[in-house]
Amino acid sequence: MLFRSCEILGRPLQLRRIDGGLRAYLNICSHRHCLLTDLPHGNAPRIVCQYHGWEYAADGKVAKVPDGGCFKPFDRENARLQTFPVETCGELVFVRLAAEGPSLRDHLGDWFDRVAASFAAPYKCNWRYAADFACNWKIPVENTVETYHLPFIHPTTLGGFGLIPEEAQKHHLENRSTTLVYDLGRDSEPVKKQRQVVGWLGGGTTTDQYVHHHVFPNLVFTFSDLFTYCQVYLPTGPTTSTTSAWMFSLDGTNRNPFARVIARLAARHGVKANSAIQREDASVFAAQQRGLAATPFKGCIGTREERIWCFHQYLRHSLATR
């Protein structure tokens, strides 16, 4: 059985493919609390603890205890592995840590089908990114939901856009999400080239739009005709955080040699550009954290940053109801 280990909010998890489906377990043995495995991924037919060899069945129950007689009487039910609900959307995998909660479709709402279509064929995952930040997790979230910083933080990668005219971008503000829709303009050279590449790959009709969707509190999707991104931000402490991101690029439906070369070149371009953008954004996070710790100001936000205001409102409401 294929497995992958990860950690979410301090909880080590093990995801396994069993009988064609995915299951998630707390990656901790109930015996002496050792990680079942500290390998990042692998293929093992059984769920066995690396320390004393305790073995668990697919439902999490203890299946085998070496020299089990020395544990009698033994409460197998209370020694079972903790399991978590797993759902997929396209090729993205989501784990719910809470015992109760909405389904993934309910959580994503009307965006579920768009995410499912944009993170599966004819799109292909070509890049995975992970980084740690010396700042609170809300700082990179606030950064990603505003375009005001583009000419200053991204002078070579995105600076060419300058300050995007406010009338060219639409903000959709909801209770649990916000969205930026930016019409790139059919007559610009980058859009013309993108439309040409999509045609070569057999990607169908183009939208000529950049869409950025923030699902509160920490999940972000980005959509364009050639690339889609999924990124999540997680706290690791009051002033530290981590991020994981995945880029899918259009692989298309045309399988001729020319289209295959174009698909690889497009993916390579997306990886290079997005890697640089991530580095540029991260360059200011520590300075933002240090400033927040010592500021005498209340701060202010403009209309270009109204999605930050909605994010703050969500946090205030969520904290007030706890």
C-alpha cells in the first residue's frame, strides 16, 4: 500500500491508498507514542510501528502485538489508531482534522467543480513548493490577497503590470471567501502568446482572466488559462509559519511531438516564474513581523486591500464565537 507522511498543525499524519481509496491516520503508535514511520513516503503492505512492531488493520484497530500475552488484559478498542476523513477535489487531497464538519463540497461551495476541473487532466502537477517563514501565518495570507505591492516587491517578475487599475479588477466579497477577477486584456502581447500556447496544446476556449480565490482562513486558489495554483498557509508558532503550494500547468489534449515540447516549456516557465515570485514575497515577511511587534500605529488599508478587511472581519467573528 502506498503511503505518504505529513504534518498538519502539529499533528503527524499518514495517508494510505487502500482498496482504491485514501485513508488518513494519526502517525503515532498507541503503544509508546513513537511515529509509526518517519519516512516521507513509501510502499508498505501493512501499517506497522517502526519501534516495537505493533500492527494495525485498515480500520485502525490493533491487528497484531508481538508477545501479546504480556499485555493481558488488553483494551484493543481504545488502542486503535485515530483516523481522519479524507476527500479529494480533482487531484488535490484534503484531510479534515475535526471529527465533525462540513463536507469538502460544502466548504468550497460553488467553487468545488471549478477546482476539480482545474486541478486534474488536462492540467498536470509540475511543481511543489514548501517554505518556512519567520512571521505569523496571517502575514503571507494578507500579502497574497492584495495587488498593491506588485510594483515594489515584484519589480522584475510582475512589476511590468504596474499598479493594476482599480476598474480593471473586480473584488467579490463573501462571508467565507473573497475573489479577485482581473481581465488581462485580449490585445496584450502576453495574453496573445498565452492564447496561442493554449491552442497548440488543445486547451479549448480561453478566458483571458487571472482569478485569485481565498477560502478563509488559509487556503488560496489561482486560476489562469495556462496555470493553476493551490497554496495553504499554516501556523507553527506565534511568529512562525509554513506554506505548501502546488502548481498545475496545462498539459492539453494534443499528443503530437510539437505539443509535448510546448507543454514542457510552458511548465518550466511557470515553475521559474512562480519560484521567483514566492521568494520575492517572502523577502518582506520577517520585516513585517518585526514591525508589527513594535508599531505605535493603528495602520490603514485602501480599496486595493479590501480583501484584507474581509479576512479580518472573518477572524474577528470566528474568535468571538469561540
